[in-house]
Amino acid sequence: MSQNVEPAAEPPQPDLSDLSQRIRAHNQASLNPAGQTRGTQKHRPEVASCTARGQMMASTDRVETSPTSSSSFEIIDLDAIQSLYEPVQPHWFYCKCTDFKDTWLPFSREDSQKLEAAHNSGEKSGKIVVATEGGRYDVHLSERMRYAVYWDQVPSEVRRCTWFYKGDKDSRFIPYAEEFSERLEEAYMIAVTLDEWKRKLDFPSGETVILHNPKLIMQYQPITLQEEWVSSPSEQTRPRTVKRGIENITVEIPEGEPEAVDHLVFMVHGIGPACDLRFRSIVQCVNDFRSASLSLLNSHFKKAEEEKRIGRVEFLPVNWHSALHGDATGVDKDIQRITLPSISRLRHFTNDTLLDLFFYNSPTYCQTIVDTVASELSRLHSLFLQRNPQFTGAVSVAGHSLGSLILFDLLTNQKTDQDNSKPVTQDKASRGPVNGDLHSLEEALERMDLMEYSNLFRKEELDIESLALCTENDLKDMGIPLGPRKKILCFMRKREILQEVRAGHPPLTAGLQGAKEEVGALGLGTSDDQVLLGTLSSISVSPVDYEYFDVGIGQVSINYPKLAFHPQTFFAFGSPIGMFLTVRGLKRIDPNYSFPTCKCFYNIYHPFDPVAYRIEPMIVSDMEIEPMLIPHHKGRKRMHLELKESLTRMSTDLKNNVLGSLRTAWQSFARLPVAALPPVTEGETAPEPPPEESEGIKTEEAELHSKEEEKEKELEEQNIKVGMLNGGRRIDYVLQEKPIESFNEYLFALQSHLCYWESEDTALLVLKEIYEKLGITLEQPQP
């Protein structure tokens, strides 16, 4: 017979709300000696009122009481509470939207500590703003929002995180909201204190959290929030894993950045809004370049970093595309009206990207682009100095693709302070436009600053018309040096073209290129020549004004703003500068030419980049020199390149040996046979050694000689002077292609043009050139 056994009455539960308050009061008193209150406790927001906490605990049902749980409130030892429970250490996270999905990323430990210290300070939360990530983002604690400082970006949410969850479909742990985390921490504190686990915690939103033990805590979603297609009960009750504290989850905390900034680099993008194959913006690509530079500083400048001799290099993006395609210009609406409806995606890509090249060659939109780049450079420079008053380093600029051409034209048309302070130049410029009907030779000499030769010309009875008929040999016979000769010929040629334009016969393209050859080089024109060229542009019959002979030969005639700083170095990545200069009609750059305000220039490109062109052949046209090979950031040359060179050398040696053997065999066949050699008598010489032995000796000597020649050629290429555009040093630097890229260069052509943002070799070259000027040399890391 079965008996009905009446279940035993459960022991009375303690008043958890009163217990929680007593535990908190005891912890606060024990952690704050001498009556001092810690900021973490003083300014920690209350989770709930006593009534709300009582309601929460009333809804907390015990699933299974632990055998070791206390049944009486009086036996709890409050002195042991501090050793049982330790408050969780918070870490700050921010939300980043990627691919239409929110991703929570942690701040660095240094930034998280600064945020936590500001959170625990006694200031009002509405006034607290913390600079994070090297000062590029500001966090407003009261709003719990993160704002970009130097560029436009949608603000992102910030959380003080202590509890995290991860579902089956989640790739990483996601932090709970701060209020949710505080309620979990409240329940966890009570569970640890009473040593009672396997308790269920219900939330008003329907979620249920069960604390099985300190290492196993699960969250169950309400059935109403499950997807409609889920049918099986096992899928409906699939829980989330809950973790407490950042030390119990797998997350990569980024390294902090040094506060000191040694150098500032502004980076200008090329055509289109996207800068790589992943269609990322200039901000994201510059972030990658900055991260690569920080990593290289840790590995290649480790000693200087440990000795606190270096800080870091700050890279800031310069965006001009949004201003060109914004509502201010209205160009997108105008283009859209005339765009055909077919293949819409391709046409949209063309309008948004490739048309930037044509916009830059338009007088109207070229002015917009140049003004935007110049104003952004000045704005960013001023804002950076305002936020970093202790900064005393130099500033450099870098441009990718069309951005490098914009910077080239902008730097070419800068004026030094000395040029602006010359009263003679200002007087001459204020005289008004120069006309082509100069009747006085003295007036022409004065405009060329060659009045010291007036007596010589007067002695030869030359006037302005006869001077125009003189050739270079005539001027040389008169004893005029090379520089004044070139200046006179250039001036008279401009005068002749100006007269032709006035007569209604503008120069043709072929004649324009011929005039380029006589002008000879970039940067020969004086300020007087620029006034003359301005007149030439203003009277042109073409509706578009072009400065044919100005410093930016062939470019659109616009006003170039003056920058607020003088760049130390100009880095060009995948640059079409050489092609544009050639198309504009410039065939040669004067070796003595340099930017007025920038003394260093590096043209960096990938060997398969279809947009990149060289600069050095335009300066040193009488000899062929290979570009400088950028070393791999891990030292040495890439293995496949060394293998290719070894195979080439082996094939050459094998070819020489085979030809030598065939030559020897042919000589032996062609030799007439003899029966025996007669004995050597007195006065006769011994026979010569066989040709095989002499041929082998010559081959070894040739190999040694060729190796020595290769070494001498490498040293000669490194030390060769290619003009003053980079202070007499090399300009063209080529990257090493990756092994997979060498299989098909056409397949990786587009990727090669967009590889510079993530190229560690490029970043290392930039750092090397920057820190060499600061007296800090590169260290090769140990393998």
C-alpha cells in the first residue's frame, strides 16, 4: 500500500532585501577606513529602491537549495563576507556598426581606466568629457556616447560593462546594459554571500537567468521572443552563456597608444568614396595604416621606445570627396539627369568614382577640390595644435592616387615667406599686366632682372627686336652665362607666343610641346614670368584658362590657397603624377627644382599598380636607373624574388658554360690531327695549355668580376643624385610583390593599386624617413 507522505516544511527564508542592505553597508564600511568614502561606492548608481529590490527578490524562486545553505540569518558571519565576495572589475566598451550589425569593442586598458576614474570622480557627469584613442574620440559620460573629433562620424554608444552573454549564433560575447548588469551583480553577491545557488532570477522583460554555480550561469529567452520558424521545444529553450567580468571571456583588448606625438601626417584619398576593395572609407583605411605603424614602432624601434625617446606618429585623414559630391555643388543631380537608365550600378560607380578625374581637370570643380583639401589641412592642423599644445614636431603629407596629384599641384604653387616679403616683386606685380609690345630693351631686361647686361647689349647695338632674333650661340658668343641665356630665350619665346595670341593665332599643341623643350624644366619661371603667364591665360580664346608655362605646366588656371604649415615630407602612394605632367606637356623636370615649402618627396608604388608612374626618368633622362627596392618589414628580400634571381643567374651561368663547351668542342674538331709532338729543343718554347683549362679559368674570373660589378651597381644606384626634389636622394621606391601576386600580375592589378593602406612595408618606410630626421635609426628585429 502506498502511503501519502506529507512534504517537509521548507525552512524560513531570510529577508534578502534587508540582508543585501546590511552586506552593502558592511562592505562599504570595511573598504573605506577612517570614514573615507570610495568613489566607486559613492557614485555607483543604486540598482533599485528597497521596494523594487524586495519585488525582485520576491520573484526569485529557489530551484534547489544547496545542502550547505544557511537556514538562519543570525548565523551569518559578516566579517567573512569581504573574503567571500569581491566586486567585479568593469571595463568600458563602445558599439561599432559594421555590415549593418552592431559590434561591441573594448577600449584599451589605459582608456578604460581613464573612463572609470572619471566615472568615479566627484564632478558632475554632464561636464565630464574624456579623450580616448589618442585624442581622436571624445566620450561624454553623461550621454554614454562617443564622438569623433577630426572627422564626421555617427556617434556610438558607450557602456560600462561587467556582465556578458553569448548565444549560439554569436561570434563574441556581448555586454549587457548597465542596469541589467547591476541587477545580475546584486543577485550574484547574495548568492555568494549565502552560498545558495541554482536560483532563478526573472526580469520584467521576460528573460530568466539561473545561477547554477559561480562558473555556470545561463539566460533563457522568453518564448514570445523566439523566431517564428523555431518549432522544436529544445530550440525554444536554448540558453545563452552568461559570464561575469572581462577576465572570464575571450576578447582582444587593444594596446594603448603613447601620449606623446612625434610627427603628424595628413593623408589625402584618391578618386571615389571607397579606398579599398572592401569599400571602406578613408577614415577606416587610415586607421589600419595607423595600427600598422604602431605595431612597427613596437618591433623596429623597440630600444628607443623603451628608453622613452620616441612616442608615436599620428595619421589623420583628409576627405574631399563628400564636399565635391555634396548638396553645395549639386553636381550629382546634374550628372544624374543626363545618365542613362541602363546598367545603373555600373553608371553609378562611374559617376561616383571615375568622374573625379574629369572634375579635377575642370576649372570650376578643380577649384572646389583644391579649396576643400587646403581648408581641411588647415582646419585639422589648427584643431590638432589646439588639442595638443605640447606638440613641437613636424608635419608631413601623404596622398594616394589622385590625392597625390592634388598635393603635388598644391605644393608646387606654394610661396615661401621670402617670396611674399620681397618688395621688388610686389612692385613689379603691381605694375599691371605685361603686354607683348615691349619697345624698350631696358624694360625687358628689368623684368628679367638682368640689368647688369644692359651695357653689353648696348655695346652690340641690340634692341628688343634684334634680341628676339638671337640664338643661344649668339648669346654665348657675347659672353652671357648659361643661366641668363636660358632666361632670355624663355622670355622672348613667351613674348612671341603672346603676340601670336593677340593676333588671333593661338599656339598649337605641337608648338606647345616644342616650347616646353625650350623652356626646359619645371620651376625656371620667375615671378615676372608668372605675371606674363597670367596675361597669356586671360587673353586666351579658349573658354578654359590654362597656364601653359607656369610651375604646374598645363594644369587648370585656379587660385591655390596657402597652407598654414610647411610640410617636411611628401609621400605619394600609387601616384599618376608623372603621367599627368607628361600629358600636360612637361617632358623634363629641372634637377635643381624643389617644392617651395617642402624639401622631401617619395614616390612609392607597387610594381603591378596600373595607375602608378615613375618620376626619376623625368629628372635624369640621360641614363636608366632602377627604382629603389623597399625591403620587407621582416628584413631581407622576399623568398620568391630571391629564388627568381637565383634561377636567372643559374640559367645565365648554364648558358655561358654550354656555349663555352660547344666552342671548345668545335675548335677541337676543326684542329688538324698530328702524329706526335716533336721534342722540345733548346731555344723553343713549351706548348700552350689546352684551351679547356684556360676557358675554365676565364669563366671563374668572369663570375667574380660580374659579382663585383653587381655590388658596385647597387651602391651606385643608392648614391646616385636625381635632382633636388628629394634633397638629392632617390625618389622612386617600389614594393616587393607577394608570392601569390607573381603568378598573374593582371589578376592582382586593381588590388595592387589599393594595397598601400595595409602595407607594413610602406608604413615602415614612412616611419624610417620620419625618425631618421629625428636622429633615431631603424632596428632590425631578431627572427
